[in-house]
Amino acid sequence: MINGNENSFRRLQRRAFLQANSTGLGAFGLASLVNPAAFGREVAAAEENLAVPGALQRLHFPPRAKRIIYLFMSGAPSQLDLFDPKPTLIEMTGKDLPESVRQGQRITTMTSGQKNLFCVGSPFKFAKHGEVGMDISELLPKLSEVADECTFLRSLHTDPINHDPAVTFFATGNQQPGRPTMGAWLAYGLGSDSEELPAFVVLTSGGGGQTLQTRYWGSGFLPAQYGGVQFRNAGDPVLFVSNPPGISSDSRRKLLDATNDLNRMALDTVGDPAIEAQIENYELAFRMQTSVPELTDLSQESTETLDLYGATPGRPSFANNCLLARRMAERGVRFIQLCHRDWDHHGGLPSGLRTKCEETDQAAAALVIDLKRRGLLDDTIVVWGGEFGRTAYSQGAIKPDNFGRDHHPRCFTVWMAGGGLKRGYIHGETDDFGYNITRDPVHVHDLHATLLRQLGVDHKRLTHRHEGRDYRLTDIAGNVIDSLLT
């Protein structure tokens, strides 16, 4: 129901629009009179190009990308040992971090009790790669080979200083649990390009480290069908996707039809959207019984492709998941999230970081290569990174072959590729200690706004009303970083 004030406001909007756009409206009218058929075709074509099956119905901008593959390195990789070398830290190793650098900024309780915050330089060698001359650690030799395809964002910063709120913030734009994740927003707003697969899929790998909460890919207050569907590494790729012994596909279909009839009766009676979500999930699950086994059968891939990724069919790994991500991209999955655990190196960083890079470097680079050669990189955005960075100072004692780094939210690095982002580009800069941003800061909200823009979405207009307020992924902040885009 619209009250009198709202009616007056809407009339004012219409009058202002007509006054400000009278010339433009006349031009539209003239064009339609001169060639009405062509005008109609152009408008229809424009509408069709921007149409999406989700809640938005049409995009706000012509999209540069259709999907995102998010390689989430759970635990926060050290940017100082991978992407942002600091010779000053090597010179200052074993000496206190200057107060002029720290500037009284908050640190975690894990190091706040230390008598000294000793600087520690990276033990790993760096070299410049690609035409842009990106500094990349010796731990990432395969990524070095695709540096010219990547956008390196050195000046990302976030708000939380501990893992769970930081992961939640990166996923939802808020530190408190309960809001939709980025994948859920895209599934809700844009819908799926696949009839047989979910719009949002999650794959996990690695062991140890921080626990992965299912709410990191949840739908929050959006309807349940928009949450991420987690694929498993062993057994049925999705729980109960196979029929139990003695149940045929025909009998499953009849059982599903009867269940849905009852659910629709309940929906007509009580109008609960959760029932509608259940009906949609049942139907999708039935279609997935055919599509998922074919999707996850990596033996269909050539030996050359398997070797490129370092993947082995039937053996769970990050490499297998990267190859699966490419197969999902081909089949129209909108948001594919790969979570690889155990990057949280408070101690044992030299050996621990080396292990994590050995597990992920080849496959992540292979994903970029494979997407490009199949013509998918142009409309796919690959994002690689953790929830925050690591400190310039050591947690605990510094030994020749062992030290650790604490959490550092004030500056860290992610790399991206594809989807209309600048190739071979470095954005932002940090100080000589890798502690503060000195040029072109980018907040997590800004990154979210920029990614949505590349998918044709205005981050301020993809909203959902909940408890009397319109919510969005970027909360009440966020700016598109145009310098990242081509």
C-alpha cells in the first residue's frame, strides 16, 4: 500500500524525468516512426542481452564476465613471502618494528604479550616475472609463468583481525554471521545458466588449520536454495545423490511427484517460502542424479589435461577440484568456491608455506591456462587469496629455519585473472615493512563492488529486504575500482 507522501514523491519523479529527458524521448519516438521494426528489434536485442533468470531479471550493465571461480586459501597466506618482498625486513631481522610504522595499531592477543615485535625477512628468493615485472616468490614457479594473465592487488585491506570474523566478512561483507555470502547473492540475483547443476558450488581440500564453517557459503536470510552446494571428496559427490538399492529412477520420480504435490498444497495453504525452496531443491537434486556423475568423472579428460593440473581421477586434491571447477564453468555454474585449508602459519612458516604452495601452485596456474585455451577466461573471473595477510614481525622466536607470522588485516595481496580485469597489472603499494598501504588502498567492500560490476551488477541495486531493511553484499560502502578494469 502506498501512502500520500509516497504518491506525491513518485509523481514528482515522473515529472522530473519527463522534463529532463524530453529531447531524448522525442528522439526515441522519431526513431520508432522512421523504422519501427528495427527499433523494436534493437530494444528487444538489448533487453535479451541483459536478461538473467534470477531476481534481477535484467543486468544493470553489459557484463564482462558470467561467473567467478574463487580460490579461497583458508588461514591467510603470507603476502610478504609470496608477492610483496621487502629488503628492509631482511636488513631489520631481529630488530624491533619501529613504532613509527606500527603507529599504535591493534594487534592480536597472540603477539600483544610479546616483549618485542622483531622484524623478520623472507627466507625465499623473489624474481620479477612477465612484462609487468611482478615480484613472485620461488615458491610459486607455475604462477610465475602466467603472470601476464593476472591482476595483482597488493593493497587490499579488511576490518577483522581474527579468522572467523575475517572469513565471514570476506564472504558476506559483514563480520557477524547471518548474512548471505557472495555466491548466494549471485545465485539469487543472476540465477543459474544450468538446469542440471546448482548456481553455487563449493569444493574443499587440504587438512588441518582453521575449521570451514558451512555458513561460509550459506544463503543467510535469502531463501535456502541460493546457498552453496558442497561437493564431497569421496563417495557420492553430493550426499544421497545416488538412489538407494532397489529404487529405480522411475520410482524416484513418482515419489518426488507425490511429495511435491503435498508440498504445493502446503505452500498454497501457509505460503511459507521455505516450502517453495524445498520443492526447487528436490527438483534440482533429481536432475543432479544424472548430471553430477558425468561432471565429476575426470577420467573423461585427456592425459595432457590431467598432467597440466597434476590431477589424478579418484584421488581427492586441490588439483582435482581446480579441474572440476573448469568443468563446472563449462556447464554454467555461476559461482564456484574452492577452499584449501591450513595456511595459518603462526609457526613453522618456512616449511608449512612451502607445502601449501606445492599443493596448489600448479593447479591454480593450470586453471588459468586451461580456461584461456578453451575461450572461457574472457568471461570467467578467477580470484586467489585468503581472509587477511601476515605480519612483518615474528610470532615467537626467530630461528634459521623456523619462525611464524601473526594476522595482519591492514594490507595483503590477492591475484585475479580474466573477466575484463587488466592483464599483467599491479595495483597498490605498501611501505618498506609491508605494514601499511602507501598507494591505492582497496577495501574488501571495494573488491566486492568491482567483481559485481564485471558481472553486470550495480552493487547498490542488488538488494533484499529483511526485517524492514534493504541489505546488500557491500553493506553501506564500496566503490568500483575502475583502474582494475579494461
